[in-house]
Amino acid sequence: MTRERTEITIVGDDNSEIIADVTSLLFERDVDIVDLDQAVRDGTFRMTMQVDASEMPVSQERLRTDLDALGDEFGVDVQVRFPSSCEDQSIAVLVTKESHCLEALLERWANDELGADIGVVIGNHGTLRPLAEEYDVPFHDVGDENGTPDENELVDLLAEYETDLIALARYIRILSPEVVFRYEDRIINVHPSLLPAFPGAAAYRQALEEGVRIAGVTAHYVTTDLDQGPIIAQRAFNVPADATEADLKDRGQPLEADALVEAIQLHLEDEIAVEGGQTRVVDPNATDAQLGAPTELDRVNPSEPVDSREELSAEDGDTTAVADD
């Protein structure tokens, strides 16, 4: 989504009949449809429209009211997001028990470095309530005694706080299509592996069991397919031969927070776009974002062939001849 377009999202039971009625309503109000996409997953229908509402003769509130009435008629939920500046956006952070990602986000936000407002923290346990309250951010626990979240309550809270972006700060739960479809390309997760390797639970343990020598973390958009959404940012680290799962967590957790913060900032600043299931930098000349490995690794892994008769000095880049065999 670009800031110039209005986004209309419709979610509910599989009911494609609403498309014609929505299209007619928009036409009558001089709203041009720029893009339309629809999908069905597990019986949940989702339609997303990108529209140009700049010339409509009615107010934004009237358009919302008309679309809500149409949604009620068909028994579906309708959300309308009008263009907004970065500073106007609200982030909902979903958490479980690990604090490192939430703390990094709250610190950046408190120092005016995040670029948007953290409106609410929602957990499936109450463990991180004190941390949210330390920053005067509302906290809601939507989990039962086993940590199973009430997604109806979750959806209501996201709407109540007018959420623009959802950050999964080590939220160890799978979101259903009821949530994902409402916030497509607006949910960012951080996963403790270099996806697509080791999706799912216990990723650090999976990496150890496979004997990898380089592990890492990935920040990505969330889709209805587990850990398969478009990748935004990744970080990597070496795995010592005698490393334990705890060692990998110690090395990986600071990188998890770093990758999640960067991915959120890139999203908020409209520096990335999703095309064909992959992300791309909109203007590579306008950002110094570290989407890949640090540039220092280029000398170790050159992008062009190196003459076998020469070796590159790691200190100063001078070349010296290598004797023939």
C-alpha cells in the first residue's frame, strides 16, 4: 500500500457476492479502484482494494458508514484506511514472555526513533505487563491459563486502538486468517532462523541438530502460511562447534531485536514494497538499510572472480603474486 491510496479490506465468511455491491457503491461515489485482490483460507474470505478516493464528493466518515452498512448486510467486517503520514500510525505489539524485542521497540519509541506510536501491547500471558506499564503503554492479556489467545478479543482490541501495523515481538502463537487477512502486509514477525531454513518452533535447536555453522534471524511479513511471508531483513552469526541452544539464543536475541526494529522502520518509511511474494527496496539510493550481510564480508566473498595468481590482503587491499606450483 502507498500513502496516496485508500485501502478497503473486507473479511468474513466466503461470500464473493459482495464484490459487485462494493464496486457499485464506489462507482457511485467517484472512487476509482486501482487494484483488487481476494483470497479464501479455511473458510474465511478476504478482499482487499486499493482505491483513489481523492475526488469523491462525500466525506471519509460517510464512505466508512456506507461501507459498514453494506458489510452488515452481508455479514462481513469492513475496514477502511485512508492515507496517513508515518507519524500518525499506531503500532500494536504482540508478545508472549520474551522481553528483548519488546524492550528494544519501547526504547526506540521513547527516544522518538521508531517513527510511529506504540498504541498498545497485547500478550497471551501477563508476563510483560510490568515492562509495558514502565513505558505507560496499555497492556492487555488475551490468553487463557494455557496461553491460548481469544482472537475475537484480539481483533476487537486491534480495531479499538486503530492499529496500522502489528509487530510480533516473539509472539509464540500462529495467527489465524481472521487476523492475518485484516492486516495483510501490515504484520511483521521476527523468526530465529535464516528463513526459509528451519521454520516453525525451536528454530535454534533445529539449526544445532542440522550442524549449521552459520545461523541467523529473519524479520518478515506474516501470511497465512507459517514463516513463509516476504522477507524484509536478516542477520547472521557464526555457530561455535560446541555451542548449545542457550548459546545460540544469547547470540541471536540481540539480532532478533535489531532486525525487527529495522523492518518496522523500513515499512513505516515506505522504503520497501512487496511484489510477487518478495520485498524490494523502493529506492536503493535513498537508504543505507542493511538488508543483507555487512559490507565487510564482501572482501571475504567477492562478487567478482579473483585471479588465482593473486591474493587480496585483508588489511590494506594490496595484491601480491603467488608463486607457480
